[in-house]
Amino acid sequence: MASADKPKKRKRDYQKENEYKKRPEQIAMRVKRNAARRQLIREGKVSKGDGTHVNHKIALSQGGSNDRKNLSVRDGKKNSSYARNSDGSMKQNTRKA
């Protein structure tokens, strides 16, 4: 693939992103996520910089809670939103003909 064929990268709009992060509902969700992580740190399940994520089995946005039974520890790479190839690159959705 020639470099001319590659799609142009869009510049990340940090100002717009930060406006979203300042919304009261987003702040409330962030507070809940941080509280869940602190809870598991106290239990010794996770530690700072260990590459793990605290996963809500039922997402907070879907009505989940910070109850211990709704929390699990997942590897950060496995808890990402996108399916990955073995080399870490994002899987591409391909259309079947």
C-alpha cells in the first residue's frame, strides 16, 4: 500500500474532549470508577502500575454498581473496547461479499 493511499489522520480535538470530561455525569462516573479501584487496592487485588483494570461486570452506564460482586480484575489489554490482533494492532471490520 502506497503512502498516498493511507487515510489522513484526524487531529485530536482536546478542547472538545475536555468539555465532555467536565460534564457532571462524566465526573460522577469517574468518581465511581476511581472508588472501585481504591476498593480493590485495599483488598490487595490490584496495585498502581500493574497493568490491570477494574472491570464492572455490568457497566456503570448500564445501571451497574460498585458492589464487590460486580467488580472483577482484568488485564488492561483484554479490557479494551476494541478487538486486537496477536501483534496488538486493532482488528479491522471487513465486509463479506
